[in-house]
Amino acid sequence: MKAFITVVGKDTVGVVARVSGLCSELSINIEDISQSILQGMFAMIMLVDLSHCSVSHEELRGRIDALGREMEMQVTLTRQEVFDAMHTI
């Protein structure tokens, strides 16, 4: 199962390392990543594979939310199937 992890917030050191570290810890494979800094704001989109994730989807959401709070950034997880359904008529 594929998903998108998005991160938006004030640019700080170590954002990519923290998010990719969580992915590594939970056996989530990062397939693609795009990041940008826009007038001091950091924006990143990761395409990840959740096929071998070591925790339930609910626990993963909790860990993502906790990471966002710790970094004081907006971090979201959207499964690709949900994204596809939102954009299908």
C-alpha cells in the first residue's frame, strides 16, 4: 500500500532526518521525495510504501501526529487509495 507523507512548517535543521528516521524505524520504504524551502517555510512530500510497516495504521497515524507536534510542523499521512478516490468522479 502506498501513501503520501507531507510536512509543512518553519524550516529547521533535521526535518528530513526525523521523518525518514521514523520511516526506517517502522519499516516504511521511502520511494520518492520532493522538498522545497519557500520564504523560510519547509515543504516536503514523500511517497512511501506501507506494505511492510511494523505497526497498525492507527498507531502509525498517532506516531505521525506526535512527530508533527514535537517538530511544531504539520505532518500528515494520506493513503494513495484515499487520494485517488478523492479525485475520481
